[in-house]
Amino acid sequence: MVSAIVFDLDGVVYLGAQGIPGVAGEIARLQKRTKVLFLTNNATKSRQSYVHHLARYGIKANKNDVMTASFGCAHYVKEKYGAGKRVFVIGEQGLHDELVKEAGAKIVEKNAEFVVVGLDRQVTYEKLDKGLHNLVTGAKFILANSDPTLPREHGASPGSGAIAAALIYASGKKPDAVIGKPSVYLIKKLLQMHKVKPREAVFVGDRLEIDIRMANEIGMKSVLVLTGVAKRSDVKRAPKSDKPGIVIESAAKVGKVIGI
């Protein structure tokens, strides 16, 4: 029995500003038959912003249907260390917003207790310099996700993992926590919120070492689509931990292959 289908976004539902043909229609069809949820490593937007973003592609969702690395970072800091912490952020508005709203964080430039890093398309040397100073003076290092790249219409762009690599190399300090996939932190929280057991859920993703590894580790049925990063030839070389249960050309076909 499938109680929920969880879709990754970048490379699965859309590529950059372009929706992947047939996916919005398939999601609308599935929403009439089962619970449809969304999980993204992208920390540039808040959950509410993603609701509006999905609407641009003709997809209806509410805030609680969406789990983001920005929301996850905020909840991790609050749950493990408490609310109201001083945080230096390398990231975009969604990460700032969720840290303030969900964790009561005080966004600071210096004397930070935490450096939280996500995708930042306006990253500068000055931001990296301030991040490094806070890390070497004792701040904990929280990384939204370690994705090396972000799939786009034209190919791959640098991801938050690439940005964090500069700080890791300069400081000699690895992140104290990586919130996004392949960590199971986000998917556990999302499934718990909706009272869904992993074995009753399907995850649809485009990266073997990130999406499929996470789904396999937590015990979900894993479905790889070939519209994003991974190609069919990559599956043959993948270790067992990263082998998908099903491989399909596009998420537009997911209902058919899982029998919904």
C-alpha cells in the first residue's frame, strides 16, 4: 500500500524555470488518489515561498506538504541547541526567514554561535571571509546540504556544497551537521508530520548518491527519474546503497509504475 509519494523538485518537477512536461498533470492526478508531498535540499526559499513557486508550474500544495532544507536548518538548531541563537548566514532569503521565524534566530555578522550555509547565488568573498572568521572563533558549522551542483536548463550550476567547500578548506573544519539529503533528517520530519511510515511511502528523485541513498536508508520505495542529474549508465555503476528500486524516464510516469 502506498500512503504517500514524495517528490524531489529540482530535476524532477522542473529544471530551472521550465517545468518538466507532464509532471504537473501527473501530480494533480495522484493528489486525488493519495498523499503527495515535496522535499527539496534547496534552502533558498521558505516553505510558503515554495507553495507559490509550485503554483507557477500549475501544482497545488500547502505549506505542510513541503519540506525544505531551510526549514530543516531552523528546526535542527532550535531542537538541538534552543531558540534565539546568534547566526551568521551564507544563503538567500528563505534561509534567513525560516531561521528567524522557526528558530527565533538573531542574524549577526560577527560573534555568531552558528554559521549556516546554503545555496547563495550572491555569494561574495566578504561573506566567505566573515563565515571563516566566525568558524575559527568557535561557531558551529551547519550546512543545508552538500549538493555539489544544482540542475538547470543549461546544465549544472554550483550548489551549496561547492560554496561550503571553500569554508571547509579554509577552516579545516567539517560541518557539525548536514541537514539535507542524503541525511534522513528532513524525510523523517516530513513523514512524521503526516503520520506516514517509510515502508508505505515512495520517493521520486534524480540523484543516486543523494535522493536514492536517502530513500533506501530509511526504507522507502525509491524511484529514479532521468530528467535531472543521474543517467541510466550511472545506475549500473552505483553501489547497492544507491541503487533505485525503479528507473523511469520522467516523473510524469510515476503513477503507472507504482500502480496508482
